[in-house]
Amino acid sequence: MRFLCSSHIFLLSLLSLSIVLTSNGRSIIENQSGSSFLLHRTTTEFKNIPINNTDVGFYINLSADVDKKVDLTCMFPALYSSKTFFSSACGKFFQYQCKEPTCKEFPEQATTAEYPSFSAKGHEISSSVYLTKQDWSLNVNALYATECSGTDGEYGDGMYGMVGMGIDGDSYKNFANKGLTFSIYLDEDVEKGELMFSKDKKRALSADPVASLPANNNWHVKGINMLEVGKKKIEVKETSLIFDINSQAIGFPVSMYKEILEAISTNVQGAVLTCPKEEEKETNSFNYRPTCEFTGNVTAVPTISVSIGNQNFDLPSKIYVQYIKNVSESKGSIQFNIRALSSELTDVKNYVTPSYDNYIILDSYTLSYYYTVFEGSDREHNANKIHLYVANHHPSDGSSYVAIWLILAALAAGAIIYLGHYFKKPDTKYAGASEEGQDPLLTPDHPSSNQ
């Protein structure tokens, strides 16, 4: 089923109550062709923004109020850029209709932007859109992309652009909270999640973060100095790191990628791995999600540890092992959720724009393992923090206990009513009473009204 994002959605009302059919905070209707249209969440303002996933990637909804309509726009969240862009003509992205009074073009103000997967150029526009009115509204001009390069493949199909979550320049004015803070939580199945404009301690297993990474105003982490894969140390120079919720796998610069794959191959406990060779890279088996054959029984796959200054955090096998087949047998295969990155690699799965040649790009699986808090703690000095907490995917806020007590109370009340009927003295004057004086509502032919 092809994904489509709706626009100009009329709000329905009856007796002053908004009526929508909701699913996970969204509304869904199907047209006669069977295509799904995603409507605005409701007229209620949610503090947490649903992050939804389709075959084109993770998206969030920008909204605009137009008379008595809600104009909704499906967008990729850009966790590595301050530049919001809307597509006029950009690869597979849908065309965003910029119309007054909610949108105004400035053709004389040319501008460009470079994202990890593509570059865009066009001119500036202003648009009255928001994520939630009380947390994030677009208060600075955006890029209206009239030309893009590097967007081969299906990237962006069904989306109208990208929401820049950075705080560089005047982009901090998009945030209503002075702390310039937001956080990303993805569920354990990496299917959906939430964008929050605060830190939710229930989403973390511990009150203390695993690491607090130094980040600039575009949330780029610089100064990575070492990787460790098992016992193998890989020295790193002039390498930075970003989080990209729509990255197809964890990406490493191509030279680093080769060392990592070799280190994994020689540090798997209990088995000997045979991985694709570099000369096979034309088939994508080397540079993208390589599948290695093993002999023996895999008991442990090494953790990849990333060091930044005096801090480090881990990418355990839970994040980067895609699957293991026949793990209990003497032969099988194992696939790794990693890929090589370079502007010189032509395949869309490996290509990055030149600005991202020396970057590690962490993906949605990393954002599922770590509840990630972006804190604009020192925007003026371009020195902010990204806090990583091991995610708590099974939080308990007490509501489950309340539900259990309500169920028990209802069962007790039902039992009391039933016993009251059962032990009630028969009323022989009751027209429907049997010769034995039994209430016919309790006979097999008349099931109890409490059942």
C-alpha cells in the first residue's frame, strides 16, 4: 500500500466535540483506491509528538491552521541540521504547495543546504507551521528546494521535506522552551516512537546517562578518538558523529568500516567467520549489511565501543547484528547492520555528500537502544550536550496497578450481586416463579443477566 500524506483536513464537530478516528494519536481514513491518508492528530495539543514509521522511513507531522482546516505535512526529522526544507522539486519528495497567507516565497533570497544523503538549493520561504504550538513553531525562514542532487532511489518518497531540529543561527527561535531541549524515544521493535520537548526519566533505565557527548548547534559530535571492537583498538582522526533516524544502517567512513569488519570477524567467540571480500563490493555484499558465513557455535559477538575524549559508549551486538541463522548448529550465517560511507561510492546505500565523508552515522536501532536527550546547554558557545540513556522499554507509571484494582473491584461487585440473587428468598407471588420457587432468570434456559 503506497504511503500518502494528506493536506487540508476538515475538522469534524458534533455538539462542540471534535470527532476523529484515532490510532496512536493519528487519524486514518481510506479512499476508494485503498490508499491511506494520515490526518491531523486531533485538536488537542500533545506535548509528545508521535514518530511514525512506514516503508519510506520515520516521519513527524507539521501542522498549520487555515480557517477551520488543519493543513498537515509529513516530514522527516533532521537531527543533524538547523535547516528546515520543503520540496518544490527534489527527488522523490512530494511538492509542498506554498500559498499565502500561511506561506510566502522569497525568490530573490537564494539558499542551499547539505544533508547526509543529498544537497538541496532553492530560495527561502516563510511558513506558519508547528509541531505543537506551545513547544516548536517554525519562526525562521526555510529552504524551498527547487533542485536536489544525490537523491537517487526512494529516499523522501511520500514526504514533503525535513524538519531541522538544530539550534544554529536564529533556529533556536523555533523552540519555545528556553532550555532548547528535546528527546527521542523509539520502541523496542523500532517501529514507532515519540519526540518530546523535555526529558522523561521514565524512558531511561538509570537516572545517570551512559555518556554526555559534546555537540555543536547542529548536534554534530566532534573529537572521536578511538573505536574498540573486542580487543582490537582502531585509532580515529578528524571524525565526527551524528544521529540519523532514517539512516539505512550504522555508517562508518569506508577505511574505518574495513577495519571494523575485519575486527568483528576475528573477535566472534565460538565460531570462525568468513566475510565478503572487498573485491565483491560491486554486489553490495561487502559495503552494505555484509552477511558472513560461520563454522562453530556463535556464543558472543564483540561490542563496538566509541571513545570521545574521556567518555565512551557502546554499540552492543543487539544494535548492529541484524540476524543470526542456525546459531545452535555448526554452520550458519550472520548479517551486520553496518555500511561503508563515502562520497566516492556511487550506490545510494553508501553515498554521503562530501561534508559527511568523515562521519559516523548512528541509525534508528541506536536510537531505540538509547533514549537520547538533546540539550542546548550552551548555544552561545556552540557547546551543547547529547545525553545517552539505556532506554526503558517497559516503564511502569502505576497506571497498570490502577487498572488491575479496577478490574478486581468490578469482579467483586459482580460476585456480590450474583450471590445476592442466588440466596434471595423466593417470592411465590412472582408470576414467573416455578413450582420450586426458582427464579427463571437463573435457569439454564434464561442465562443470568450478569453473565
